[in-house]
Amino acid sequence: MSGLRAVITGTGSYAPSRIMTNDDFAAYLETNDTWIRERTGIRERRIAAEGEATSDLAVEAANKALESAGLAPSDIDGILLATATPDILFPSTACLVQARLGATRAFAFDLNAVCSGFVYAMTVAKSLVETGAAARLLVIGSEVMSRSLDWSDRGTAILFGDGAGAVVVEASTVVSRGLGSFRLGADGRHWEMIHTPGGGSRRTEEPATIRMKGGETFKMAVRQLQESVLEVLKLEGISPADISLLVPHQANIRIIDALAARLGLAPERIMVNIDRYGNTSAASIPVALDEAVRGGRVQEGDRILLTAFGAGVTWGSGVLTWEAHRQKRSRM
């Protein structure tokens, strides 16, 4: 054992300035604000401007996370970017972000587990830090989902938005704090549940827009999220009652409510911002975490539970104990 523990020392997030409300959809689709809010919990979402790409959002969020941690880009050893909407097929969007930041010492790569991407990336970051392979990492979730939408499809167009969130993960010798147990899962047999038909090497003639089986996705998401959460809680030797704040992937308020009910968590112990952002895929958890931290909902020693379900299908959960390194560094 290295004796190192991975801890989050800074958070940041960014959303495009354009706000698209439910009423905007009602102007051209057979829907309305009430119908959307009751079924999804969403009332508005952010949409990237023309020419604004995933890397642009990622750089903004990363700079805020670095500032929060009191670090410069040159301090970073690696950049892990979770995204399903890269700027281009290759090179990785993480490399584009590295260049923009000036993080010249950092290795960089993308990771695609769609909505579960940030939890997957955090698991990789934990392993890199705690084995001594890297001391300081930027972990980013950034998506421009609006470029993958069929705007005439009421079942998907209303759900997604654009945004980015980032955290700095560092090595610490405070072994009682930081990232705890993380567990990932996947079942590729259900790949058609949420997918884009085109955009890759197999079906180049098909549209690269999202297709989703909503009812099937809802049922599997609730069941798998509960199983995933209970697994990591068991590994940590704790119960739902020990969780200070649940930060779930923001896919649908009914999924979040169903999971909370099964875990017996009161609303004040759940971070929800889907009403303002919609589903931002891999960006949703880091955006929500940053808002929780900056909004004073996370205190020293709090246990935070992250959990996500997404296309693949994939899922993952993790527990962390909050350490206020930002304040400690600023006093050094």
C-alpha cells in the first residue's frame, strides 16, 4: 500500500449563457411546460452557442476548479475528460483542453461511459493517485449534448442540455478522508436502450442523434442505481443514514425521487439541479457537486455519495469524505 489517499481539493463548473425553456419547445412541439416538468423535473436547460464546443466548456470549468484548489495548470500531472460529445473524433478533447490550459506537464485522455462517465473517471483518478502514478489530476465532465439531438423528437429533445464540471484530485496522507469505495458496472446487452445509430464506423449513413427507450431505461436505472449504491455502502461499512449528501446523475427527477425513497433519504440530503440544466450526461455530477460545495451544502467530514446510470448500459457509485483542502492551502 502506498499510504496515499485521493482527495478532491477544488471544484468548478460552467454552463453556456443561452437558456432554453420548456415554453420554447411548446412553440413547435406537441408539449407544454407542465407536461415536461411533471415527467422530468426540467424547466430549462443551457444550450451551447454556435461555435462553442465541449473543450470550450471544459476549459472554463477546469480553470475554476484550479482556482478553487489554489493551483496553476503547470501543477497538474494529468487530465481525464469524461465526454460522449468530443470536439472531433481524434485527437482526444482532453489534449485540446491541455493545450488551451497550458498544462504542459499533464498527460491527457478522454473516457466515454456517457452519463456514467464522471464516476468512471473518478475511479480511474483514484487508482492513479493512490498507486503513486500521479499526484494531481484534473477530472472533467463536459458535454454539448444539444449537437446530438433530434429536435423534432419530443421524447429526447426536451431532456438534454450542455455544461461542464471539473474537480482537482490530489494525493493526501490523511487516510481517513477523501475518495472511498467506488464500484463500476456495465451490461452491453442493453446497448440499444440509449444510443446514437450513426457517427461511427458501423453505420455511417445513420443519424448521430440520440434514440432512447424511455420506459425501459427508467425501470433499469432505478433498480441498478439502488444495487450499485448499496454495494458501495456495504464496502464502506455504512448505511444510507450515514450519507450527508447524495449527488446523483441528473437524468430525471422521477429516477432521483425513486432512488431517494428506496434509500430513505430526505429531500434536504439530495442535490438536485436538473430543473435548471436538464441532463448534461457526464457533466451533471461535477456541476451538481460544484454547486453544492459553493452553496455551503458540503462541510468538513461530510460523506458524499455519487451515483450514475447511462448508456452502454453503464453505472457506477462512489463514496467520498469531504476534506476542506482549499481553506487549508490558502492559510499556508
